[in-house]
Amino acid sequence: MTIVYIAIACGILAVLYGLVTSQQVLRAPAGDQKMQDIAAAIQEGAKAYLGRQYTTIAIVGAVVAIVMFLTLGTLSTVAFLLGAVLSGVAGFVGMHISVRANVRTAEAARTSLQGGLTLAFRSGAITGMLVAGLGLLSISLIFWYLTGPGGQEPNGEKIIHALTALAFGASLISIFARLGGGIFTKAADVGADLVGKVEAGIPEDDPRNPAVIADNVGDNVGDCAGMAADLFETYVVTIGLTMVSIALLVSGTTEQLMGLMALPLLVGGVCIITSIIGTYMVRLGKGQSIMGALYKGFWTTVILSIPAIYFATQYVLGDLNAVIGGPADATNVDVAASVAAQAVGDGFTGMDLFWCMMIGLGVTGLLVWITEYYTGTNYRPVRSIAKASETGHGTNVIQGLAISLESTAMPTIVIVVAVIASYQLAGIIGVAFAATSLLALAGMVVALDAYGPVTDNAGGIAEMAGLPDDVRTRTDALDAVGNTTKAVTKGYAIGSAALAALVLFGAYTEDLKRYFGDVTVDFSLSNPFVIVGLLLGALLPYLFGAFGMTAVGRAAGHVVEDVRAQFRDNPGIMAGTSRPNYGRTVDIVTRAAIKEMIIPSLLPVLSPIVLYFVILTVDSQANAFASVGAMLLGVIVSGLFVAISMTSGGGAWDNAKKYIEDGNHGGKGSEAHKAAVTGDTVGDPYKDTAGPAVNPMIKITNIVALLLLAALAGGGG
Amino acid sequence: MTIVYIAIACGILAVLYGLVTSQQVLRAPAGDQKMQDIAAAIQEGAKAYLGRQYTTIAIVGAVVAIVMFLTLGTLSTVAFLLGAVLSGVAGFVGMHISVRANVRTAEAARTSLQGGLTLAFRSGAITGMLVAGLGLLSISLIFWYLTGPGGQEPNGEKIIHALTALAFGASLISIFARLGGGIFTKAADVGADLVGKVEAGIPEDDPRNPAVIADNVGDNVGDCAGMAADLFETYVVTIGLTMVSIALLVSGTTEQLMGLMALPLLVGGVCIITSIIGTYMVRLGKGQSIMGALYKGFWTTVILSIPAIYFATQYVLGDLNAVIGGPADATNVDVAASVAAQAVGDGFTGMDLFWCMMIGLGVTGLLVWITEYYTGTNYRPVRSIAKASETGHGTNVIQGLAISLESTAMPTIVIVVAVIASYQLAGIIGVAFAATSLLALAGMVVALDAYGPVTDNAGGIAEMAGLPDDVRTRTDALDAVGNTTKAVTKGYAIGSAALAALVLFGAYTEDLKRYFGDVTVDFSLSNPFVIVGLLLGALLPYLFGAFGMTAVGRAAGHVVEDVRAQFRDNPGIMAGTSRPNYGRTVDIVTRAAIKEMIIPSLLPVLSPIVLYFVILTVDSQANAFASVGAMLLGVIVSGLFVAISMTSGGGAWDNAKKYIEDGNHGGKGSEAHKAAVTGDTVGDPYKDTAGPAVNPMIKITNIVALLLLAALAGGGG
């Protein structure tokens, strides 16, 4: 139990870090009145949007909670609500700080680049630590309560149910927040560009554009709040499901299981500490490289995590070379012997687990490096798109699509190698531990990402408030690396989903055997219902992507109409004599985004349920289970590629534009630049709406399937 | 044996139809000297390209043949060469007629729309009938030879080996021809547009553009020769593998098996007759609707095929309600009992097979209808892209991508329903028969497709030869429906691949049990090596697509450079006083296309082999087999979506441009039109290079895996 207390303490430490750092950020000077006015408009818009988004989600959540209460009982419902509320809190608080740090970053950039960097990154780190801290706290507290005061065995039904329900709560919020925020941010961005840059011929972030505040609000609700909810979900699902897998698959005494199940919590805890240390290492070196400064923090965390994880593992397991966990515990032998044997082989040692976690760290490092290769301006991919822009819009888009397709190869190979290696070491449990150490760094990774919207906003505020050119140069420099760090987080999240997929599928098959031991389910690829499930699962990311892209187009259309109307009705706006009605545009995007997020978000929730009942009707329960199981893997097999191609491709397009703006291939205003702007516009909904929302979509499909099994079996907690 | 003779007779009939119709087409007047000069240049270019392409393929083919001879023996090598040569013949002869029909269609369009339509469609029908006829002949002759003079049992090893090798020969040509032709056609098209329309400001098909002949050559080598090779391959693989599945899975006397295995041949035969009748029904009605005329032919064939298939089935099986084929024959029981039982259930009746074939016809009709919905100018998808063009290049591309993602949904659902329904009727054999009847209409479907390049060329020739405006109007009208019919064929080919996938996987598992009965292979989704195979298989279409798109960009770059150089060195070209060096440009595209097609074509050939040996090294042979098997399904699960989204999306972009050119959203020359041209350019390599080549890629991966098993088992024919 001590281990769980340490984990709880680390979670509290992360939250405290957030509180203390917020005070630091909020104490920084907030600039002149004009800057504060602009910031206030952004704050108001962001608050209004999130308020309405969470109200809508609350209604959906309440309906789901009632259904859960009726089918799965009180404990699951409470855990579901806890996951949902904490996910919302992480996003809301992160956004709250982000919309206050933006203006302070602009102000700090007046004096130095380091000042701006520190403020923006600290603000991101608050979100990061809240995500990891609240995630770890929620899992630890549930585990502590049920194994302590609740008097449950560590691998009891109730713990499995509660952790699954917690993950579901986090996932449900996450998909709405990712998609709603993604639609908001890109509808405002694309709409503002179309009517501002293209029609009215005014620059980006021009205060005369009525959509400019909505654009800035969008950065926060999409890249900050939406992303925080996404990573909170990924964190909870991965660490929670690792524990569930241990409970389902590993044999041992209560004490041994307690320890093994608490190990992921402790790893999460120590990595919070290494992440906090890392945040203090973000400092500009001699070369004034911002990316270099961020990497200093990131690599510090990675390197410190190696001994931290080693000692954590040793502390929990004692002798690292003793074999722990043979195949299948007593209660499982009858139903799950073959799978369990496959899952853990002849048992594994603490050292095996340590190496699996090193594989997870390695995957994190490689995914970061690969993403930088595909989206950074120093490498072939972005430069090839920039070069293709010389021959026009069409060739820019063709090359961008080619790069987006190609960018899936290396991450897939990394993931495949990681799966094989960690599986060879310790079976499915090994894969789960690799995913756990990958996610343990979430605090640091989210910090890098949440830094993006702050600097993006800071640039906008500097422009709108008419700050001197050198300030704008500094904020632009800070912003440029944001494209890469944002792409990194998305690649990281989807990579973890691929590793987690195997663990989730393992949980599904184990649940199946536990609840429906008498039904023989054939998951073999030669069962056509498996093929059917794979195909329909693979369809989901495509359909979901289509919905997301269309939603952005439609919502952007509303923005264009509103801005045109404002320009027409109030000629003073373009003359600069009267202020546009920013709030009205924010309100329109808000309504549109909320409306558009509902249907696609329900797609992954309802698909496994509908598929189950359809196949049950036309064939048998066994094949219905087989189809649903195959759907879970179909959605990851296709979703991995859709998500990586969209997020990397979008990032590459964005930076190809930036590369041209830096004076290459004719620079700003050239024909190549115009083509690159087209590519950037195409990449926007790719990388910020459809692509990143695929990650929670994959997880929610999986978790709904797990809950479906529990509900069909008549509840259990 | 009578049945096989009938099938051979039908195959000969199709070839005779081709010969007689070629005479008709070639007898038609070929226009004035200027037209004939242009046509001669196209003929020369196409011949030169195909000559070099086939030479290159012959070298690869010879290497493969030697490897096959050493590992699999004489019979397989001969069958491989037969498949390869006939695939080449179908493409070459089709192209030969196509480049002569183009100028005659332009000449016929001088007098009437019907005249042009008849000539163009007849030319397409020649290719169509050659594809179906030669395909049927090759399978029938092998089957006849081995069961007759060869004295083999119908389900003997040798027949299975020979049919697989035949399919491999067809596939290997197909992937090179599809990809090489696809790169050629789009590199010439995109290059000609970039430097002609965009830089020099001269219209499409302007004779001053040195790339104009290459562009016209491209239509023939890509859409005619490449497509013919693709469909020949699809035909041979589908019908051949249906026969192989029967041999592997169904029990019965020699006579019963002979009949059942000959049924796909007879179905192919009677559908050649219904297709020939259909070609005579292509006539303009009162509404002068060209699409209507083509559909008249298509639906005539579909409707006549219903009774034709019914009577063919009855002729072969006699009592349609008698149960034939119980689970697994004697030689299989020991090794394949479970799969075979699953494959054919408690046996099936002739009526069951008839209904499966009706499902295949239904899928054909639905895929045609869905493709028309997504690519026709009368429906929401194309119109939404046209509307989005009003707000610029970016929104055109975003909406196009959204449509391309969405367009995968309905075909997937149709295929899933067809799989479930035909499986319920007669197990995997039922799915195979559904695929067979789908492919039996290939003659008609190819005719519709091969019509496209002829009318496309006719328009170009009319323009270059300066024919009167009303002639150009007629050729444009003929050409417009070509976009839809071309998309239809591609949807059809990939749809058949999805149905065939299950059959191919069934053949793989059966082969495994036959050769490696002592190796227990776990194809369950809970085996991580299955996940690894699925992920790597799913990667192949992405990587292949990236190669294809990049190749087009690179090859188009060479065209741009050459045309710029010609304009610079010879100012008389733009003045219209001297003739550009068309041949030089054709030669450059030829070299580029040949060079670019090699690496991507080898990707699916080598991937299963490499994966097998890698997994064999790190784990076991059983898991190596499992990974390779999963790769076969991964490639279809992801390839289906990549291919459909690319071909439908590309068609929609193309027709959105045409819809605007018809005077909507500002018409030709408007900003919306410029945006639509960008979308069309993006769609070009999508729909004509990367997308369609995915179909042979899927098949080749599967067949290589089958051959790998045979080779590992030490040959056998």
C-alpha cells in the first residue's frame, strides 16, 4: 500500500506544481490596456465556448451515467463521473491559464526571447502536470479505496469495472473536447483566413477582422483544452488498462499482485518528478535555439526517467531476476489458460519489465524524432513540399499528400518492433508496461504541446496591439516551433494507442472468457465475421475523418457569412474607426462547433453496440463477439495510418509555408507562397480536427466494447 | 469435360468478336492528313512506350521465371509465363486498336454523336472482350490440359499450382503495367498542364505544347493498356482462385468436383455472350444521353446474365436443390477439418450458389451506382466540391478530401453485407462464387472503361487538327462521361479484390495445412504476430501510394524542364511556325515512368517474403506464417479504403471542374474554376496512378504468399 501512497503523493505534487507555477505566471506583468482588452476578449470567448461545450457534454454524460447506473451499478457510474469530471478540470484549468499566459508572454517578449519562452513553457507545463497529476490521482485513489477501505482483492471484479468506467468517462469527454475544440479552432482559422486574407486582403491577426478573436480562442479550446482532455484520457486508459491486464492475466498472491498492479502507478509517479525537473531545464543556449531549449527539457526527463524507473521497479519487486507471474491464476485456468499462457509465457522477471519500459521510452524518443523529421523545416519532407509549391497549388497538395502517406511508415515500423520486442520479454503484460512508460512522460509531452497555443496567441496579441516589430519577431520565433511540438504530441498519442490496442484487445478477450466462458468465440482471420469486423472497424476513422473535415468546412462557411455581413453593415470596421463585434463571431463558431461535434462523436460509441446486435440477429452470439472484437482491431489498424498521415502531413504543410516565408523559393507574396498557403489551409483540418480526434475515437470504441460485455453479463459493480 | 469445351468456345468467341470488330473499326475513315499525322505520332509514342515497358517487365519476368523454375518446377513456370504473356497481349492489342480508333472517332464525330459513340465504344469493347476472352481461355486450357491429357484429378496439386502460377504471371504484369502506365499518363498530363496552361498560357491540347502528344499517349498506355492488364489479372485471379478453393475445400467424387470446378468457367463463358449482346445495345435514346446509352448496354448484360447464370448452374449441377459438397474431402479431413467445415458448413445446394452469384451481380450494380453518385455531376458530392471552389483552392481540396474519405462507406457496407449473405448461403465457396459472377461481367465493364481514352484522344485530335467547334463539342460530350466510367471500373476492381481477399486467405490457410500440417498456426487476433502482420500489411498501400504520388511529381518535373527547354531553344514553336519535338518529350516520360515503376512494384512482391524470414528469425515458423497471413488481410483492410477514397475522390474532383466549366459557380476562367483546376490536378495521380495500382498490389501480395508456401514446401509442380 505504501507504493500507492507514494503515487498519490506524486499526483498531489504535480497538482501543487500547477498551483505554484500558475501563481508565478499570473504574477507576471500583463501588458498595457490595449493588450489586456484583447486578452480579455479571448478569455471571455474561451470561457463562453468551454462553458457551452461542457454543458452539452454534461447532458450526454448524464444520459450515459443513467444508462450505466441501470446496467452496471453505482461503482462504475461514480468512476465514470470521476473520469469525466477530472478530464474536464484538466482541460478547463489548462485553458484558464493559457488565455492569461498569452498576453503575459507577449509582454515578456518585449524584453527578451528567454522571458517569453519561460512564460509560455511554464504555462504549458501547468497543463501538462495537471494532466499527468490528475490522471495518476484518479487511478491511484480508486485503487487505494477499493483495495483498502473497500476490502477488495487487487484483481477483483470491482476494480476491473471501476478502472474501465474511469477510462470511459475520460474518453467520452475527450472525444467531444477534441472534436468540438478541433472544429472550433479550424472553422475560425479557415473562416478568418478566407474572408480576411483572401477577400478583404488584410493580414493575419488584423484587429479589423471580426473573426480574429475567434481564431485566438480556437487555439486555446482546441490545442490546449481539447488536447489536455485527449492526453488525460490516453494516460488513464493506458495505465488503468495495464493494471486491469495484470489483474486478468497474472497469477500470484494478493501481495504480489498488489505490488505488480501498483508498479504502473509508481512509474507514473516518479516520471512526474523527472518531468518537473525537466521543465526547469528549458533554457536557451548560446545558439538561441528554441527547439533546442525545449529538447533540453524533454531529454533531461527521458534520461532521468531511466534510473527512476529502474529503482521504482526494484523497490516494488525486490529481486529483479526472480520470476514473477506464471501463466493464469487459479480462477482463470479453466477459461483462459491458452490466452493467459500466451500473454505471459512462462512468467517474467522484474528485469524483463524494466526493459519493456525502456522500450517504451525508446519509442517515445523515436516518435519525437520521426515527427520532427517529417514536420521540421530542416529536412527533406517539408522542403520537398516547399519546392513543389513553385509549380503551383496542385503540386504543393500532391507532394503534401505523398508526404502524409509516407510519414506513416517509420512510426509503424517502430511500433511493430516495440510490440515484438516487449512481447518477447513479457507477453502482453510487457506490451502494457511499454505503453505505460511511454505515457508516463505525458506531463512533459503535454507541456511541449500546450506551449503552442500560448505563443500563437502571444503573436496575435502583439500584432493586434501594435507592439514593435522586434517583439513580433520574437513571438513568431516562439510560435514556429509550436507546429512541430504540436505534431509531436499527436504522433505520441496515436502511437500509444497502437501499443494500447493489443492490451485493450487482450482485456476484451479475457472479459469475454470471464463472462461468457461457455461461448466459443473464433477470432481467427478465417472467420468471415472477423473480416467483417475488421472492415467496418477500418471504416470508422475514414467516416469520422469525413465528418470532421466537412464540419470544419460548414462551420467556416458560417464564419465567412458573418464576417461579410459585419463588413457590409459597418463600413467603419475596415476603415479602422469602429470595433468589429468579435463576440458575435465567437458565438457563431461556438454554436456551429457544438452542433457539429455530436454526430461524429457518437459514431464510435454506437458502432460496436449496433454491430453486436446486427450480427447477433443474422448469425450467432459467438460471431457477434468475434465481429466486435475484430472491429476494435480494425479501427486501430486503419486509425493509426489515418491519424499519423493527417497530423504529420498537416504539420509538414504548415511548416512548408513557414519555410517559404523565411525567404526560400521566392518568399512571402510569391506564387510559391500562395500555393503553400493553400497547402496550409488543407492541412489545418487534417492536423487539428480530424487527425487528432482519431486517437480518442479508437479508445472509446474499445472501451464501449468492454462495457458492452459487462452490461450483457448483467453488470457487476 | 463438355462444360470446359463450352467455356473454351466462349473464350474463342470473345477473341473472334475482337477480331471482327477491329476490322469494323479499322475500316472506318481515318480523317484528313493532319489528323492522321497526329494519330501517327500518338501511335508511335504508345508503341515505343509499351515496347520499352514490356522489355523491362520481360527482364523482371525472366528473373522471376528462373526463380520459379528452380523452386516450383516446370509446370508452374509455364503457367506463369502464359499468364504474363496473355496479360501483355490483352493490353497491347487493346492499346493498338485504341490509338487507331481515336482519330476515327474524331472523324465520325464530324457527322453525328451516335457515330462517334459507336466507334469509341466498339473500340473499348474489343479490349473488354479480349480481357475476358483471353482470361477465360487461359484458365480453361490449363484446366482442360491437366485434367484431360495430363490425367490429373481436378483437385490435384498440379492444378492448384498451375492456376496459382497463372494468376501470379497476370498479377506481375498487371502491377507494372498499372503503375508504369499510371505514372506515364499523369506525369505527361500534369507536366503538360503546368507548363502549358499555367506558364505559357496556352489551352489544353494545343499543338504548340511539346507534351501534348505524350499526354495523349498517356491516356492509352494508362487507361487502356494498364487497365486491361489489371482487369485481366483480376479476372484470372478471381475465377482461378474460386476453382482452387473448390479443389481445396469441397468433398465429392471426381465427376462432381469436375463439374463444380468447371462451373465458374461456364459462368464466365455465358457472361461473355451476354456482354457481347450488351455491346450492341449501346445506342443513344431520344434524350441523347451518352451515359444512358452506355447504361443500356450495361444493364442489358446484367439482366440477361441472371437467366444465363441460372441455366448454366442447372446445366452443370442438375438438381439445384440437391446438397452438394459436404465438409472436407477424405484427403483433407485430417488436416483441414475445422476450416473446411467452416468454409462450406453442412454443404450447399445449386440454388445456394445461384443466389451467391446473384449477390455478385447485385454488388456490381450497387458499386456502379455508388460510384456514379460520388463522381457524377448530378449529385451532392461533386456539387459540394464545386461549391467549395468558390472560396478558393484550399476549401476545394478540403471538401474533395472529405468526399474521398466519405466515399469509402457505402462500398464497404455493400461488400460486408455481400460477404455475410454469401457466406451464410454456402460458406467461403459462396463468397468465391459471388466474386466470380462479379468478375464475369468484366468484358462489359472494361468496354465502358476503355471507351474513355479513345474519346479523350478524339477530343485532343479534334483540337489539334483544328476541326470545327461542333465536332469538338461532340467529342467533349463523349469524353465527359469517361470520368465516371473510369471511376466505375476502378471501384469494381477493388470491390472484387475485397471479396477475393477472403477466398485468397482461405487458400493460404488451406495450403498451410496441406504443406505444413504439423505446424500449428495461430491466426487469432490475440496473437501479437497477427497484429504485427495486420499493421505492416496496412502500411503497404500507404507506402505504395506515397511512392506513386512522388513518382508522378518527379516525372512531371522532367516534362516541365523539357518543355521549357524546347520553348527556349526554338521560339518558332510558340509562334506556331515550327513543330515541337513531340518524340523527345514522349521519350523522357517513357524513361521516367519505367524507372519509377520498379521499386514500388517490388514492394508487394518482397514484403511477404521479408516478413516471413524476419519473424522466422526472431520467433518461430508458426508465427512467421501467422504474420504473413495477417499481412494479406492487413493489405486489403487498408488497401480497400485507400483505393476507393483515391479513385472516387479523384473522379469527383475532375467532374467538379467539369461541372464548373458547364457554367456553374462562375464557369470557365472564374476564381472557382481555378480552384477546381487545382483539385483536378491533385485528383489526377490519386485516381489514375496510386489508387488503381492498389488493386493488383493487394493481389500480388496474396499470391506471392501462396507461392512462398509452395516454394518452402519444396515445390510441387
